Amino acid sequence: MSKTYASFISIGAYVPKKVLTNQMLEKMVDTTDEWIKKRTGIETRHIAESDEYTSDMGYEAGKLAIERSGLSIDDIDLVLCATVTPDYFNMPSTACIISDKLGIKNVQAFDISAACSGFVYLLSIAKAFIESGMKKNILIIGSEKFSSIVDYTDRGTCILFGDGAGAAIISATEDKTKAMIDIHASADGSYSDFLVTPAPGSVNPVSQKVIDKGLNFVKMKGNETFKLAVKTLTKDVKHILEKNNIASKDILHFIPHQANYRIIKAVGDALKFNEEQVVVTVHKYGNTSAASIPMAINDIYESGRLKYGELMLLDTFGGGLTWASALVIFAGKK
């Protein structure tokens, strides 16, 4: 009996039109373009309109991914969305809303919360569903309206984050050459206070106190997160490469989470990747959390840099704390 594998067959993304530059932030908080670029590598980030929601961006990215896959809406049998900025806290799920906007009916749909690691977490879930025979064509989406949880008077966080969405189709195949090779995903809740949105939730239900203290905005321990991110990402990549007997030089596209250029550079140097191998989009989009990696994949796909059959190494780290890495063959249309 032939074995079923999970294959990454298409990519899509959506970027809001509105741009927030470093120069614009200089007028909002005590910071400078030079300082932001030196510390993070970020020059611009895109911000959704007030009436443009996480589901709207996810819909646009998902629609494009489906179109590029050659499948129809009726072929999709599972919709998954990774987000920490859902349309609603916390029901209905954003995946359900996106499904409705796409016209996908009577199909299982749910959200996950793994912060910046969300998209790679979704890859692991999709792989399990497909290889178990439960599903055949899965739409996975990372979508974030991070501007909805950012305090634009807090220079430690407002310079970092942007909005956007990325999506992919993961499909069943019997061709092992098209299969996703391996995915590692892990977490350590003992570092949960490094990156946290304190409210609303059962710990801090909505109240005047919550609003007055700004507990509905993201809080981050920047220096601690930076140090742990570099250490964890490097270790995780070494592990997945060694396990699969793949050398750094064999990776055509190293696609790390786009949080901070200094983190990307430190990890890339530690793993001996050259500039041509490392994909960088953080300067354009900032940190878009769960949308970061699929948006970066889409960038190299649309530029012609990513081609059928090429090997991608994905690596990500986020609130939770969560982290994940994946070795993925791009099996999109030639």
C-alpha cells in the first residue's frame, strides 16, 4: 500500500496598503530612524485600515493561495488560522470567518495561538491530518492585525510590529520527492512573561482598570527575548539539520521569523549561511508574527527566487514561549 505524504503546493500573501515609516514614528514617540534601523533593521511596516480585520487579510492571502494551487474551493477540507489578534476574543474563530468569506461551507475550521511560531505549528498540524488520511487539501493561514494590540506610546514595541497575512495549501501526495521532510515544534511556558498580552482574559477580564493600565496591549521583555531567541533558534536548526543529515550548504532558502535583523544575522552567522541563502523581509514589513514566514516565502516566490522542488528551512520563535523549525520542499506549480 502506497504511503501518503503532505506537500506544500502553493503560497499567497496580503499586505495592507498603508505604510508606517520610521520617520512617522519619530513624530509619535521618542525614537529616531537611525536608532530603529540600527537596533532592528526595520524601515517600514504596513498597517491595516481601521475597518480592515484579521479575517479580511487572511481571506485575501487564502484566496490567492487557493488560486495558485489549481484547486477549487470545494477541494478544501480543513481551514486553519494562526493568530494572536483574532477578529474576536475568542469566538467565533477567525478561521470560521475566513471560511465563510471564501465560500467554504461545512468544513472543519479552527484557530491556534502560538504567536510568531503559529505558521510552522500549522504545518505540523496539517502534516498530521494528511498523513493520517483524515484530510486531503488544507488551507493554512497566518494573519495578524498587530496594530490592534500595540501601544503607540511604547517605543519598545510600537517600532517592531506590522500587519499582514500569508497562506499556503498543504495537500496529500504519494510522491515522496514533493513531501515536507520534517517539522519540529516545541514550547516552554516558564518564559510566558517574556511576551504577553495581559488582557482580556480570565486573569484580567475587561474592566476600567484594564483600560487605564493598558493591559490590552502587548508587553515584551526585549533584551531577554533577544538573547533566548538567538540561542534557541540556532540550537533548533542544528538539531533538525543533523537529524535529517542535511548540511547548511544544501539549504537554498533559509527563512527565519522576521522579528529583528540582528537576530536573523546572529543565527545565520552561527549556522554558516551566506547572504544569498538567508531571506530577509523585516526591513519592509517589521514583525508580523504568525504571518511573517508565509509573507517571506511569498516574497521570494513572486520575485522568481523560489522555484519548484527547492528546499526551504523555516525557523521561528515567539510568545509562549514557542519555537519551531521545518524542512520543506516547495512543490508549487513549475
